[in-house]
Amino acid sequence: MKITLAQLNQTVGDIDANSKRIIDAINRARDDGADLVVFPELSICGYPPRDLLLVEDFVSRCAQAIKSIGEHHTKGIAVILGTPLPTDQGTTNSLVVYQGGVMLGYHDKRLLPTYDVFDEDRYFEPGHRPVVIDIAGTKVGLAICEDLWRGSDAGFSSKYDNEPDHVAELVTHGATLIIAPSASPFVLGKDDKHQSILRSHAKRFGVAVVSVNQVGGNDDLVFAGMSSIILPGGSTGIQCAAFQEDLQTVDLDTCTPIDQIPLDPEHQIIEALTLGVRDYVRKCGFSKGCIGLSGGIDSAIVAALAVRALGSDSVIGASMPGKFSSDGSKSDAYDLADNLGITCITPDRPRIPRRR
């Protein structure tokens, strides 16, 4: 089976634009000869949708968009998409599987995180059944992010001790491949824990595990991507890029382990901050950013990150001329602006930087 991991940067709430990006990725996966393309958790609406899920018709619009994509854009390929779905009991965080215009099945997320930045119990009803679907002659078990926590040996899944072991149930129902889309925010060192979970299941059951994570910045959260396939036995078969969109197609029948190059922690932090700033500005529809420049290290770092994220033409520095700003701090602010190639202003003295 050839699988495309479609690691997309979706905009929360922009169903039309997200649909277009999904359709484009399906077409690219088909051109690559993929049997299956997998998208992140809640890919149609972006994650986290929060109280948009309570807006009238929002969930039904997501379901309608998924139905349209599935019925009109899945010729010759299977597609796994994340979406909220309306039910008689409320709303579920679900995966829907289409192939050749026909829906093959769906899975509702069973373990709903409600801690830290997550509040899924507020919005979703949990699923209660394992779902295994035949795709290209392979029995594919469906899971969503936290569904993998129960039964892993990662050491932090005790909160789910009283819940069913979802992966074990999938394997019992014949799954030889586990597909687990996710939307897991970036925290330094967290990817190692995620990889530990994936490897744990792959080694325990002798199955490949596919995890496709969202990438991008949404308000106060940044998603690093780094989607991966863990082969039976626990080695890594492929890993997508960090902090950028990526589509990777791999043939599971011929896939061999790769050597992972660990990312430097400082580099990860810089990339996360850059992506967060860039997406906040872009997704909110802003065109420029304004940074107060004090002449000190704090504002210098913020200005440098802003230029890295937006480009020098889209950043304006402002130096305050108050009595607490020394001549040195004001001149340092203008020197910084010159070095970064940005415009620096005071309320009474606009200035264009020297171009070198």
C-alpha cells in the first residue's frame, strides 16, 4: 500500500479554504500513485475550533464539506479526513473514510483530552467502538491522537486506566495497520514522547502505525507537524518536515528504516516562535507588525523574530521619546532598525533605515 501523509496548515473556521487545500492534496497524492491519503485531526475546520462548534450550522457545514469532497474528489484513491460530526447525542470528533465517491466508514474519537489547553469534553461526545476498514487489501484500524495513549508504555497514560485499550481492540478486529491523525501542539521534548507511544504500539502488536499531525500556528498554539510512520518493530519509516507543510508518499511494502536526525532544541524554539508569529498575522488578515524598540535585548529579539517571520518590509519599529529613554537607548533602537532593514519611527520623527 502507498500512503500519502498530508501534513497541512489549516485555518480554524475557514471551511472553504481548508476544503480547497484538502482537494489539492488529494490530487497530488493521486498523481504520486497513492492508494490512501491521510489528513490531520479535524482537518476540515482546523484545530482547535473551540466555541465555533457551538455556532449554529457550523458542524453541519463541516459535515457537508466533507461529504462533497468525499463524493466528488476521491476517484481512484481512499481518503481519511478529520471532521466534527453531528449526532443525536451531540457532536463527535471523527474520521471519515471515502473511496471512489463512497463512504467506507467513520470513527469517533474515544479518549477526549480535557486538561491543559484541551477542553474536548466540553464539545464532543466520545466514541465507543473500534473501527477497522479494508483499504487496498489492508485492514486499517482507525484512531485519533489520544486514542493511542491507553495501553502504551510511555508512562503518562494512567488517566485512562479505566478505559478500553483501543489499539488492542483494533488488532483483535484484524487491523494490520493503525492510522492515527492528530492535532498535537508543540512543546519542547513532546515529540519524543509521541514517538515513544507510536513505537510502543508498533512493537507490541507488530503493526505499522501512521501518525499525521497538523502544522501551523492557531492563536496561542503552535503545531510542529513531524508526521511519521513507525514500522512493525518500532523503527521510523518516514518523518515529515518540522514547522512547515509537507506531503510525503511512501510504499509500506518497500519502506525501510531511516536515521532520524534530532533537531536542536534552540532551533526548535526559534522555528516555533517564527511560525506562530507568521500564522497569527497571516490568519488574522494583518499585513504588518509594529514593534516597540527600547534599545534593549528583549525588544531586539522580538524584532528579529518578527522580521524572520514577516520580512523586513512588513515590520515597523517604534522608539518612544519619553524622559525615561536615554539617548543611548534611542540610538540603539535606530541602529537595530538599520541592521534589520526595517522602518523605525518616533511620534514626531519618522525615519527610513539605511539600506546597505
